[in-house]
Amino acid sequence: IPRQLVRRAARTGEPQGRLLTDPATWRDPYPLHAEVRARGELVPGSLSVLTASHRVTREVLGSADFGVVGPVEQLPGRLARLHAWAAQGAPVHPLAPPSLLGVDPPEHTRYRRLVSKVFTARAVEALRPRVRQTAGALLDDLARVAARPGGDGVADLVDGYAVRLPVAVIADILGVPEQRRDEVLAFQHGLAKSLDAATGWREFRAVEGSLRGFDDWIGRHLAQLRREPGEDLLSGLLAAEDDGTRLDERELRATAGLLLAAGFETTVNLIGSAAELLLTHPGQLAAVRADPELWPGAVEESLRLESPVQITSRAAQRDTRVAGHAVRRGTRLVTLLGAANRDPEVFADPERFDVRRPNARDHLAFSAGRHHCLGAALARLEGEEGLRALFERFPDLALAPGARRTSTRVLRGWEHLPVRLGGA
Ligand code: HEM
């Protein structure tokens, strides 16, 4: 999106101008959500159309009339450059082809079928004992950090735990041995930032180093797995076939990069936000502690109330209608997932954190339609096991001063969440 358009939208006070440019809105998007909701189901601006409605969001994400990529001749400048960049053999980018998030059918259907062959519910469930074991080992480390001289019994829950669990899981999925886990961690910041598509070309260039580093690394790693395949999902993907075709080298790199980009910071944010919500709602925490069957509900309710991915968007592939309104081909529709998940038409008393909420799972935190999060079952598993292990291990866990939110437009969570561990 050309910068002068973004600046103009911000100057005129359009909701989307604030969304694109105002860090205060990223830290606290809820007043903006309320404003968009008050203006109607579809709120047109000079750059795109916004919606805060659950019904409209579901309709758009599920519609064949909308794609992740606009009609090619109408791509805004930034995306057009990204696509040109991808076509020139630049490193794979999680939002550009051939990443799943950068393609529409028929490519999307083919990639998704292949990846789903190895990313099955069974394969995910098989990771559970390992996730449990990893969580236990990481909590031992966390206790050591808090107990060190001057540590005062305090540790950062994000750096010391929430970050480490998903890295360990993704390393397992990619077939990276435990002693080389830090190699995966090295790329995560750049890759996670690359998901924030609203940032400009300059920001794209800033993440290029991480993307290039990852591309080189994954190329070497894939060569190694070809020589010595393991039990991991990436080795399975190397061998997976559909109708006699396989993913080629670039498609494999893109898929591995997407698993890391899409599966990392999102899960960090789920664990951080859920922990913070539980620690600030002692009654809810007591209920979950008394009845561990409530853990899945606590995870769903956290995903709903503090959605780790706040926004996604789609482009109309043809002239169409949404919620009874005409929408022209090429229109970008920005769906505010975090707002849809607090839509009072769907969720009673939507601001309330209630681990027993009967329809919490109707949230759209994992999107909907053909791009519905491929890792949703894994994210739920990590959330349930990771949080349960944390709260069982430290019965007196409490927040300590110094918490700081992450402030990007798309991702919502905590950058630092100091906690006092109490007696273990
Ligand atoms: C797609 C959210 C964890 C892999 C998505 C999308 C969302 C999302 C909103 C769709 C974006 C769109 O429609 O434009 C989340 C959240 C997570 C999480 C909130 C954690 C709480 C994971 C994990 C993995 C993963 C753990 C795998 C390791 C993917 C992939 C896609 C995706 C591969 C692309 C699917 C496609 O385009 O067909 N995720 N995700 N995600 N996610 Fe997740």
C-alpha cells in the first residue's frame, strides 16, 4: 500500500488508518473494534473494507468469491512487489507463493492435500507425550532461573517458557535434534515479523536477512533428511505423494518456513495470554485447578478473548455480494478476527473471561474456510499441556511487575510476562 495513502487514511481518522499506523491501537484494539462495530457490518475506507462482525467474517473467509491474492492486475503495490520478488528466486516468504497462505486454488488444494497427509490428527496426538515431557523439562529450567542469586524467585514466563515450548515442538516436527534447537529459534523473530503484511516494503527488506538465513538453513537440512529420513513430519512430507506428484524443493522450503512462522509466535501468544488471563481471574483459575477437564475450555476462551492473530484479509475475485452489500472485484476486505470473537451477537457478555462458556469454540481465532489453521489441533494440544503443566507445578504462581505487551498490528500477546513462581 503506498505510504501516502496510508498517511492520508490516518490523517482523516479512518478506522483503517489508525489500524495501520497507530501503535496505541495495536496495544489496545478494542475501542477501534467498538467503533467499527457501531458503524455497521461493512465499513468502507479508502484502502479496504473493514468488518468486526462474526457472521460477515465467516461468510468472507468461507466464500469462493474471495481469495488471499487479489486479481493480479489489481494487486496493491506492496503485494505485487512481493510476488515479483518471489518469482525472481528470492527466499521463500510465508505470505508469498508457494506458501499455503500465499496461494488460492488450484495450487492451494494440491499443497494442502499433501501437507494434510502427514499433518494428521493422529500424528499430532502422537506428539502429546513429548510435549508433556518437554514442558516438564522447561519448567525445571524456569525454576532454576528464578532461583539464581538475585533472581528473587521471578522469571519471565514468555522468554523462559512460552517461547521454548513451541520451538521444541516445531524442531521435532522439522526433525531437528534437541541439541540443535537453537538453530530454529534463530530465525523465528524475522519469520514471525514477516506475517505482518501491513508493514511496508522497507520492513519486508528488514526481514529479508532472516528469510534468506532460513532458506539456506532449510535447504541444507532438507538435503540431510533426504540422506537420512527420520520419524518426523518433514521427512514424511518429503516422501508424501498425491496423484503421483510431490512437493518440489521450493514448495518444501516454503511449507517448512510457514510451519515455523505460523506455528511459533501465535502459540507463544496463546500461552502468554492464557496465563495472564488466568492469573488475573483467580476464580476461573481455581475452577480449572479443581477440574482439569476444564483446560480445553480455558484454552478456547483465551483464544477467543485475546486472539493471537487479530486480523486477516481477503480480496474479492469477482463482483459479489457480502451480507447483502455489493462488493466490487479487487476489493480488500479486512476481517478483524479479534473483534469477531467478541461479537455480542454470538457471544453473550463477550468481554467476560469464562472458561465454561458453552460456545467458546465458535471463535474464529484459527480463521475459517480453506485456510483454516492447519496447526489448530497442535496449538490446542500445546496450550492445554503447556498451561496445565505450568499451573500444576507452581500452585502459588503470581504475576510480578514489568509485563509488556507485544505491539504489532496482526499478532497480539505478551513480550514480557514476569511471574513469581512461589514454592514448587
Ligand atoms: C493458518 C492462527 C498455530 C500452521 C492460520 C490462520 C490463522 C492461524 C488465523 C489463517 C490465516 C488466514 O486465514 O489468512 C493460529 C493460531 C495459532 C496457530 C492462533 C496458535 C494459537 C499454528 C501451529 C501451526 C500452524 C502450531 C503448525 C505448526 C498453520 C498453517 C496455516 C495456518 C500451515 C496455513 C493454512 C492454509 O493456508 O491452508 N493459523 N495458528 N498454526 N496455520 Fe496457524
